[in-house]
Amino acid sequence: MSASKTARNLDVDRLLGHHRLMWRIRAFEEAALQANTEKLVLGAIHPSIGQEGIAVGVCSNLRRDDILTSTHRGHGHTLAKGADAGAMMRELLGREGGNSHGKGGSMHIADFKVGMLGANGVVAANIHITAGAAHAIKLRGEDRIACSIFGDGAINRGPFLEGLNWAKVFVLPALYVCEDNGYASTTRTAAMTAGPGAAARAEALGIPSVEVDGNDVLAVDEAVADAVSAIRGGGGPRFIVAETYRLTGHTAADPATYRAPDEVEAAWRRDPIAKLAQMLADAGVRGADLAENERAAKQEMDAVYTEAKAAPWPPLSRGYEDVQDAGDPRVEAF
């Protein structure tokens, strides 16, 4: 469908691109889970299946030179920021050609070429990193922003208050996005979080905040567009809570028995990819075009996985590279 607008004022071409990218993220995660099953990944895999709408809605409003930081559940964010899927899969498998030469793995995946400073296995740590990056941007007088995506479990950790407070006090170009999937690992977040939630805490610091349906990529897209516009205009930090649900366990090895089956079934009925597909179908997009997005994504990631498995291991000589700014730690300690 070539028309960019419908009676509902939908940018169909943009949303078709979102649909395509969301399928690419899901297909990548499914391939990563297969790699875990085949014991080709050492360490945990935290899939973002069910949360693709947030990654796409946020990153579609970021420029390549904008900064992004992420969590241990960061594959979707990294892919949406523009990272190469092949390099990402090789990184997960610890192979040559990975984003960090196979040393970072899943929870620390990064790609500086697209502004992705890295995922982080320490809950809430990326909030501080984003504040620092945003402060550097301001000191340099650059027209960029720094964005942090973190989970609802992070709002109970110290860096949440410290990072947001710093961003507000110094009027930093920072966007904070809370990916609220209702669980902090295996614990229901509501049972361990006092008060009315993440947005209220940000508002208490004077940071304008909005709450959106994270499974509605259009809602996320629009909310982030408004926030990014305000930040680039010198308005200081903004905060978004995007409610979602992870459709798998916390990790690839987690059967998620702490969740009732009917709760998960209800969440599948809110699948963000299916929700967008229905929106596009209602706007007149052919089912064949939507099916092609799914087929192409799965074909791409099947090839990515096959190529990653065939990639060589990094040479042992890389072991001491890139671990400190001063060079080889065997020569200089600092």
C-alpha cells in the first residue's frame, strides 16, 4: 500500500516498517533461544519477546548519533537502534566478528557505531551511565540526546533517584523509558514497590512523565516523538512508562511457573505484533504483505544464526585487548 495516510491519519508506511522491525526482533530472539537450547551460548539469555513495541517505538525516534543504554534484556533495543544482526548473534555465541569480539555476550552487547553504549547486567546501572552521557553532550554543546531503557524493577534501586535527580538538576538532554513488564525477575513488582509507581517518582523530581501502552507501538512512537522534541528543544529530561509483558520467562532457562497460565494467555492476546498487524489490516494493508514481513524476518535470522555458528572463535591474542584505555594490562596497570 503506497498511500502514507488513512482516514485514521495513520502513517501506514512508517507502521509497516515498525511491523517489519518488530518481527526481526522476535525472530532474532527465537534464534537466540535456539542457540541456548543447543548450548552454544554461555551465560543467560533474557528474551524480549512481547516487548518489541517499546524497542521500535523508542528507537524509531532516535538518530544514529543519539546515545542509547539498555538492560540485560537488550537485544531488541540494540537491533532497533540499527546494530547489525549478524554481529549481534556472533557476539552471543562468543565468535569472531561479534560486536565486542565475543567478549561481552548477551548482557553487555554494545555497538558504538550506532550510538549503543551497551546493555548492562547490573539492574539500574544504565540510568547513571545515561546521565553521564547526557551531561557530556550538554558540555560539548551537541544536538544529541541520551536515552535509557530500564525495567520496573530498577525503580527501587539507588541509581534511579540519583540518575534522574542529576538529569533534572542540570537540565540534561536525557530520555528515561521504564519498560514496565510487571515483574522484577521472578517477583511481581507491585508487591515490592511502594506508592503509585515509576511515573509518580519521576514527577516528584519535577520531570514531566507520561504512561503509555507499551504493546501499542503507535502510542509509544507518538509519546517518544513528543518527548524527544521537548528534549532537543532544551526542555530537560523526560520520563515515559510503557506498560508491557514479557511472554517468556525471565531467562531462557526460566519456566515462569510463578505466573498463572491464564495470566500468560491473556498477555498473548495483547501481543504487540498482532496488535499492530490488526491495526494495519484495518487500514487496508494486505495480509500477504504482513505475512511477508514475518517470513523475511525469520529467513534473515535463520541465516544469521547459521553464519554465526560457522564463524571462527576469536584468537587468544584478543584476550587482553579493549579492556582498558591505557592498552594491554600486562604492560600497564592503569
